[in-house]
Amino acid sequence: MARGFKRRDGRYAAKLDAVERGLVVGLMEQVLELIAPTQPDPVRGGQAGGPGDGAQGADGLDEFDQIVAGLGGIGMGVSLSAEDQVPELGGSVPQPRDPALDRIFPTANRQDEQVAAEFRRLTEDGLRSRKAANLSTAIAALSGLQDQKVSLDQEEALALLVALTDVRLVLGERLGLRADEDFDLLEEKARSLPNDDPAVYALAVYDFLTWLQETLAHALTP
């Protein structure tokens, strides 16, 4: 069973088994591909940030490597790809610009699309690079582990906090969660569905990510 983050001796410790880490890493890899599909990994001399790249840790990670290799790029059964969304999940129909990108990179001016487009042109590449760096750092921190103990330094903890925000934004968009009441409505709908329904599982994943992020944010608070 997972244990949330706590601050210990200047580091941030939690307990996540290989399946739980595989879930989080798989989803972060998908978001990394969404925002930086062809850019090189700007963190610690890494290579191009695509699915599976961040899951390669130190030698001897057989259990974790096998789990991540079996993800097939869908984050343990939850796909964040726009093309894979189905009506039951409340996902959006694919559009020329993925709506999930507008959740991660919100428009600067909703009244003037031309101004918003120019602002996006000037700033989005830099934001993509920074978010990709946070995702890559978080993926590396969760991948290179020999057991269930997660221990992060300040830089890794902050990167994971931001990365979890971006994963939750994308998953929330796929689920149709754009306001507080949307989550309540979707939870109510999920109660009438069988336990193996994708919507039930996706909501459980969203809850897990929210809990994990909250414990990390609390641990980071002085």
C-alpha cells in the first residue's frame, strides 16, 4: 500500500510499489510526449523524451522495467491520447489543437484570439521546455529505484509536484473535469457503473494522483 510523502532529514520520502510507480511514470511519459514529442530531454544529459525513455533506470530494475515495458504507452490502462478517448470518459473529440494543451498552456487573452496566438507563439516553446524538464526529472527520480522507498531531494520533489499538476490537468480534460461540480457528477455516474468500467478506473487513478500530490505539497510546506 502506498504511503504519502513526508519530509525526513531534508529529503521527501514516500512508499510506492513498482505497480504504483509504473502507473505514475506511464502517465508522465504520455504527457511528456504530448508537450514535447520530438524535443531532446533537457534534464541531466538525457535523450529524446518519448514513451519508455524515462523508465530506464539503473541496472537490476527487472520488476519495474517489465511493468513499464508492458504499459504499451497507456499508463496502466489509462490512455491520455486524444485519439483514444471514448464518450464514457467524457473526453473531447480530437481537434486541430488538442484541448489538453490549452489546459496546460491556458490562453492569455480569451477576448482576442490574435493576441492570444501571438502570446502563445512567443512563450509556449519556453514553457514546453520547462515542463518537459520537470517531467523528465520526475520520471528519472521514480524510475531508478531498487525497492518501494522513494526519496527525493528538493529539486526532484518540486519537479514531481509540477509534473503531477500537468498529468492531472490532462487526465481531467480527458475525463471532462473542468469545474468542481464536474467531478461530483462524474463520481455519481461512476457509482452506477461496473467496477471494471474504464471510467471507474480512470477516476480512481485521478484520486490517487490528487492524494499523492497533496501529500507532497504538504511535505514541501515549511
